[in-house]
Amino acid sequence: MAATSDGGRAVVSRFPTRHLAPPEVRPMPEPPRSTWRIIGPGVIAAGVGLASGEFILFPYIASQVGLVFVWAALVGLATQYFLNMEIERYTLATGETALTGFSRFWRHWGLVFAILTYFANLWPGWATSSATLVTYLWGGEVRWIAIGMLLAIALILTLAPVVYVALERAQMLKVAAVLVLLVVGAIFAISAQAWADLPQVVTNAGVPVGQLGFALLLGALAFAGAGGGQNLVQSNWIRDKGFGMGHYVPRIVSPLTGEPEAAPSTGFVFEPTEENMARWRSWWRFANKEQLYTFVAITFVSILFTSLLAYSTVFGRPDLPDDIGFLRVEGEVLSATVGAWFGAFFWFIGAFALFAAALGIVDYTSRLAADVLKTAYLPRARESVLYFALVWGLVLIGCAVLLLGLSQPIVLLVISACVGGTMMAIYAALLIVLNRRVLPKGVGITAGRAVALGWAVLLFGVLAGLTIVTQIGGLLGG
């Protein structure tokens, strides 16, 4: 390592080193000249997030009670925008993931979040949802189709030379397909009356707890776009894309088809020189734009239009199922009103969207855990080997659950709804501490952003707590 100036030593001294080695001092890389050159992580976030919330939860709510709860998507997305940007701030400035930063305070923080994320995603719900839509098109048994999908996901992630590139391309294709569906639906399927009722999103805004229950509404709000561990993996995705100091960290490659690289267990910092600070400010502006133009904009437009499509086609029907089966009815209505081609197109895009979401979920769950294990516990291990072992572990557990014919128990439903919100409240608080104590002035969190994260702590903490209380009360009462 080159000689470090007093400014470099001052920056390094801010990092707790009891559990992890200090970062290395390097110059801040030059920022890109165009935002389009760094588009990617926000698209992946939107693509992975376009799943249960966007294609199932919010449309289901619209099918049951109309457009009264669409406002919650904007609140959830705005909150997650600030949450994601503070996760990205630490990685932009250090090349380390936020979980590595947390582990500097307490060695096991990263492991706690990795285990919670892994546990929350053991049930292959996105794969079974995708398989269900496939049966609407071609028939078959959901269990075997879902198992085939899980194995395909493991093979895709194993054989891709550079995992991030494969994931980015898959999610970009998915987002493009969903946007095509929305455009075609806006032209041919959404009625004039539904368009006229669109202002109800604001004028009739409400919280329909009585009709739908608190757990469902929490799931929709907390997971509008992302939620739980998916927000944390923004660190890994922007690092793989080469944002900021992440430029110095090698990407995860396939141990079978890629060139293995030894990723460092800790990151890098830059001296607060005039040139480095100018580059930092440019990177920060670019990162904020990328997240706003992709993750927030794409996700909200998708939620709005899928909700409007459900409202236009199946709202008020007395025979509507109170599960994913409502998508079958919606597709049948679209076939009858627009044409058989559009009903099939709707199911096909839905199946593909949920499959791509499952691909992203398996990736980010395994990526978080591999990074934590490599950094804090197994520094000599190859991160790619850990990653692929975790990928196959998660997939094989999902296959075993399906082969055993287990149905999703109520306890797991409660856990899935609450774990993500609880995690978000905890790591939002940790991010305030991390970005204030570790990052230097001019780089660390500002007062306004700290207030936004304080709101995230309050919002997700209170919602998760209320959901736990109401669900326990319902179980005891039942």
C-alpha cells in the first residue's frame, strides 16, 4: 500500500477495527460522464421487486376494495428510496457492503441479517406463484413445474460467467416485458370508467384493515418495490457494477465458467482531497438519479397500472377468489373483453415476471450470506464457492419442501410478513449510526437524510409490531 497522508490516516482511524481489518486508502475513481452508463442496480431492484407486491398484492387489494390503498405504494417507495441511498452511500464511499459496516461494530450483525433473509425466503413462494400462472396457460402440476424452475435458477446462476451481468440482463428483459404489458393494457384493457376513477387514489385514500387485515396491508406497504434483505443487497449490486470505491472490488464469477478472483474481505477509503471530494459528489448525484429514475419510477408506474388493470376488470365481482386464483379470473376477463391473445399474454408475462423475481431472490439471499461468511468468518474461502453452495442449498431446500407436499403454514405467513419489516427498522437505525460515525464530514449522512431514516425506523417498526400483535391475537382468539 502506498504511503498514507495525515488525511488518509484520519479517515481510516474512524473505522472500528476490533473485528475487521482497516480499509486501504485509494483514490476515488472517476465518475461516469452519463447516468446511462451506470444504469443497472436500480433496474435489478425494480425487476426483483416486481413480484408479489406489484403483480399480486396491490392488484389483489384493488380487486377487493378498489384504488383506496395505492397511495401506500408511494409512501413505501419513498421511504425505501432514502433507505437504499444510505445503504449505497456506505458502499460508494468504502467498497464495503452495509453488512460489513455493521459487522465492524459487532461481528455477528451481518450474520443475523443474513440468517433472517435466508429464513424468510426458504418457502419458494415466487416459484410456485409463477408455476401457478404457467398452469393457466398449459396445464400441469404446480409442484413439478416449480421444482423445475428452482433447478433452472440454480443452473443459470451457476453457469453464468459473471453473475451480476446475467442477473442484470434478466431483470432488464423482465422490466421491458412488464412495461409492454402495461402499455398494451392501458390501450386495450383499462376501461374509460377506470381511468375516470383514477383520482380516487388520492380522494378516497384509506386503510382498509377491516376488509383485508393488517398483515396483508403491511406486506403490501413494506414490500412495495423491495423489502427486507433486498434493500441490503443494493450494496452488493452497486459494487458489482463498479460504483464509487466498489470499482476496486472484483465481481462474483462462476467457479465453472468464469475466471476466479480473490475478493478482499474489507474495503477502501479515499482521502478528502479536493479532487476526491469532487468525484464523490458526482458519484452521489449519479447514484441518486439512477435509483430514482429506475427503482422508484418503474416500480410505482407498475403498481399503479397493475392495480388499475385489476380494478378495471375484476373489482366488485362476487365470485372472486381471495388468493392468487384472482389472476385466473382476471386473465379470463381480459380474454373475453380484449381477446384470447391478451389473456394468455397477461399470464405469460406474469409467470415470467415471477420467475425472474425468484431468480433475483435466490441470488440476493445467497449473495448476502456469502459476503458475510467471507468477510467475518471465512476470509480464506472463495466468495464464489460460498455463493454457489448457498444458491444450491436454498434451491434444494425449496425442492424438498415442495416434494414433501407441505402447504405454507400460518406461522410462516406471519413470519414472512413481519421479519422483513422488523429487519428494515433495525438496519435503518444502524445505518444512521454507521454513516454518521464512520464516514467523514461531507461524505456521511446529512441531517435531512437521518430524519428520513428515523421515519423508516418508526414506520416499519410500528407496522411490524402491530402486525405481530394482531396476528397473535387472531391465533389465540381462533
